[in-house]
Amino acid sequence: MSNPSLLILPGDGIGPEVMAEVRRVIDWFGDKRGLKFDVSEDLVGGSAYDAHGTPLTDETMAKAQEVDAVLLGAVGGPKYDVLDFSVKPERGLLRLRKEMDLYANLRPAQCFDALADFSSLKKDVVAGLDIVIVRELTSGIYFGEPRGIIEEGNERVGINTQRYTESEIDRVARSAFELAMRRGKKLCSMEKANVMESGILWREVVTEVGKEYPEVELSHMYADAGAMQLCRWPKQFDVIVTDNLFGDLLSDAAAMLTGSLGMLPSASLGAPMANGRPKALYEPVHGSAPDIAGQGKANPIACILSFAMALRYSFDKGDEATRLEQAIENVLAKGYRTADLLGEEGKQPVSTSEMGTAILEAL
Ligand code: ATP
Ligand code: MG
């Protein structure tokens, strides 16, 4: 049997710096755990534009469709601000998401004990927090028609349309239930069925899909109440599923419960492939961070945790993913901090590669 395949797209800015540390981790799993991947690497974003005049070549797109998982660093940077919209670095990432039809965006908010003091919330609210928000990513108000700015009488009107089909709700609900089955078997669906028809349909369809997952305890919450509960006592949740717009807001809020952008991984999942696993792209939540690029300051943990998600969701290696997360927990407990994880304490931060080395040693 051939090895599972992984396409690595380091991208721009700190992307290549954090991805270099992930490559070391991948090599470690190959050498020490016999977990070999067929890894290929390609350009995306500004670096692809510099080499090929497009932020994503057709060859790279085709490759992304073939592999078991794609791991991406970050795209963009001030150098590319002048480019035409159609070739901006971000278009490369959008094309990947669109053509791979990655409709379920998973964003875990997980608080490592050693960083519980670092959150803006009280320690007992966040310590041990481990939840995942599933955000619908390819439909809803960001895509619905009609849209635009039109003239009406003597003023202009800005229009966007919240629109969800039953099948769009059904498929993201399934992703969320599948995830809940692998975790705490608890799912909370959030919408605003009190004021939105799309919310009424959302609730109906999620409830219907839920009948196929009787082991999962399903609850519903209005998204505004959900936002409040997420800040008040986030540990009441395990998996949350919500639409594109509410998910955008709720996942950003949940993310900040845990500390730094440099800690947050994400997965974007699509329809199941022949092997039963979903099409998938894994990436850190942070961007290319041009302000610190090229200085060895970037925190590689978000990108390494994204690889841990790949181990869990694309390669069915949950134990190995836990091993990696545990190594990161140990390193943080020992006090290793990149600059983003230090407040004003005046401690000396470790560099990107020193953090990578510490994680390898902990492994
Ligand atoms: P994008 O538009 O690509 O999302 P952005 O400028 O909006 O980029 P990020 O690149 O995500 O935002 O970063 C915001 C700031 O957070 C950066 O300027 C950087 O200082 C900090 N930051 C982001 N990621 C990391 C990281 N991995 N390690 C350390 N600091 C980071
Ligand atoms: Mg940003």
C-alpha cells in the first residue's frame, strides 16, 4: 500500500518559517513512528505569483484535488497590495477552498494549561477548555444572491442575501455530528430562528440529521445567546455548528478565549473521498504576519497543531495527534515561549526554530 499523501503549501511571510518546523515534525513521525507520508511541496499566494504570475497554478490545484490532505502556511503581504484583485495572493486560497468545495470549517478553541493565565478571561473559565466550532464556509450571506449596492429613489442601498438550501445545511450538519461522535458526543447548533427563515430551516434540518446520530446530545441556541454563553462559561460546549456569518464571529471570539493567534489551528473539510475521509485543507488561523516575517520570531505551534488535526481527521491517527499535542503542552509547561506568548514580563522569547526543537525533544 502506498503512503498517505500530503501537499504542503508554505505560502508567504511567516508561512515558510512555521512550515519548516512542521516539516521537522513530519520527518520525526516518519523516522520514529513509522508514519511515512508522500510529501510534495508547491507554491501558493504571492510566492506563486512571483514565480508563475498566478497565486495558484492549475497544476497545483489539480494536485490539491488528488492528495489525502493539504497543509497550508499563510498567504499575502504588503508587497502584493498593488496587484490586480484577480491575482491577489488571497485568491489562491479562495480558489482552493472553492474548487475543493470545503464547506465545513473547524476551528478548535483549546486552552493549554500553561497558557490559562494568558487569556483575557478568568483562569477557571478557560483552563482545560477544549471545544470546536464548525462554521459553514461556502454559502450563506457571503454568497447569496441578490447582492450589491443599488440606487433606490435618491439614495443607495446595500444588499446581501442570507440563503441556505436544505442540502447545504444537511452536509455541514453531518460533518458536525461526525465530529461530535469522535469527541464528547454533544452538539449545539446556533442560528436565529426567532427572526430569520434561514434559521428556522437550519434548525429543522439539523434536528432531522440528528435523528441519525441518537448518541449525540443535540441542543439549539440563538446565536446571540450563544455568543454570551461562550464568554460566560465556554466549557458547557463541546462542538458548535453554525452558519457562515455567525461562525465567522463566534469562532473569532472563541479563539481569543485561548490566547494568541499563534496557537490556533484550523481544518476545512469537504465531501468524503473514496477512502471515506473528507477532502481537507489544514492551516493556522493566523495570516502571513508581515511585521515579523523573516526574523525567526513566529510561533510555529498553530501550524504544527494544524498538522495534528490532519493526523486526526485525514489519517485516522488520533493517538499520534494526541502525542503531538501533549508534546506541545509539555514544552509550554516548561516555560518555552515565543514572543507572542509573552506579556510585558521581560522574559527572553525563544525563536521559531528553538520552539520547533523543543517540541521535537518533547516528542
Ligand atoms: P491576514 O490578512 O493574512 O490575516 P493580518 O495582518 O490580518 O494577515 P496576521 O498575519 O494573522 O494578520 O497577524 C496579525 C498579527 O498577529 C501579526 O502582525 C503578528 O504580529 C501576530 N501573529 C500572527 N501570527 C503569529 C504567529 N504565528 N506568531 C507570532 N505572532 C503572530
Ligand atoms: Mg487577518
